[in-house]
Amino acid sequence: MTHNVSRFDDRVALITGGTSGMGLATARLLLAEGARVVITGRDRTRLDAAVAELGGGDRILAVPNDVARLADLDTLMATIRDRHGRLDVVFANAGVATFLPNGEITEAEFDRVLDINVKGVFFTVQKALPLLSERAAIVLNASWTVHRGLPGASLYAATKAAVHNLAHTLAAELGHRGIRVNSVSPGYIGTPMFHENIPAEAHAGVAAAVASGRIGTAEEVADAVAFLASADASYVNGQDLIIDGGLVAAGTQ
């Protein structure tokens, strides 16, 4: 894809979970297109490594943050306010995966996943609201499992369904401020989280289920996020963009 290097000039973007995978790829792309980028993560070492990999000089800021802790979110927003004074883009990307049969999910696991995937997204947006500029854009990271059942994904899919609906509701709620809210629903994307949850011997079978015959890349998701966050999508609001190589609509299994 050919990128417009000035599409995000002087724009300030927050990417939660920005140390790897889709978050890191989106940070790289927005930096390349002129943005000032704030990334978050729970691990300081991984944050430092991401900053070193991204470069970006004073246009990159890394803030340790656990999205499930409201005090951390308050500190994050105060840091952004002091550094940049506003936000133009929010990619609420931080999340965790869990794949267990419904009967094996404990209350502790239920609470852990909801705290990060739902509570974290909800309050990231809420805490960002005072900083959002006119015509700001919010992109939430949902999942293809919102659109098609997957055995063992009942908890994960339920949290992503909440995120998917939140994009619709917030689009209606924030439209009067000129703020757009959309979501992306990635399919099988070759990120560290994918490799942690799907063994290498299963990759060929996974790819075979996709109409395009392959696993997607984090960069392909980043392209979609950047589109939704940019003026190119100025009349796209309350939508979900499925980036799955045809898994949902034309999958072979």
C-alpha cells in the first residue's frame, strides 16, 4: 500500500498495547505518516525495546500502563495532557486472548479477561474524552469471533462482542462532537498472541480455512486502523471493518 506521508502530520495518537503485534505495527505506520505517538504497555522492558525499534525521536512517548487500572489511565492521560495537550487518534488495542471450553473457565479467568478486554477499553475511551480534539477518531480492536462462532472462544468472543457494540454506541454518543468511533475485527493475524495460542503444527490448517489461503500480517491491520483514523474515512462512523482474508464471509471451513 502507498502511504501518504503527511496524513497524520501534527496529529497526536494513543495506541494501547503498543509494544508488539498490531499495536506496534500501527505505531510504526502512524509515525511514518507524521504523527506524534504515545504507546502503552505493562512491561517497561518491552516498552523500551519498542521505542528503540520504532525510532521517531521526540515524536514517540512510551508510558507504562495497565488499562484495567483506572489510576494508571488517569496517570496516562495526565502525561499526554502535559506533553501534547490533546489527542486526535485513539487505538484501543490492548487486550488478552483466552481459549478454553466454557466448562473450564474459572471466575478468576473470567474477571481477568473482562477487566482488560472490556473494562480497559471502556475506561480508556472515557478517560481520553477530555483530551479529544474536534474530528478526533477512535478505533477499537474487536475480533472476527464476533461474527462467527469458534469452539473454545466463548469468553474471548463475549468480550470482543462488547467492544464491537461499544463502537456503535459511542459513535452515536460522541457524534455531536465530530468524533468518529469504529472498530476493526482482525482474523488470524501472525502476531505474538497468535503464536502463543495456536501451535505451529496447526498453522497450515488455520490458513486453509481462510479464503485468501494465508494468515494475515499486523501491517495489514495497521493499514486498516490508519484508514479509519484518517480523514480518508471522514464519513465512516459506527462501523466494523473485518480484516480476515475472507474467513468470515468466504471461509472454506
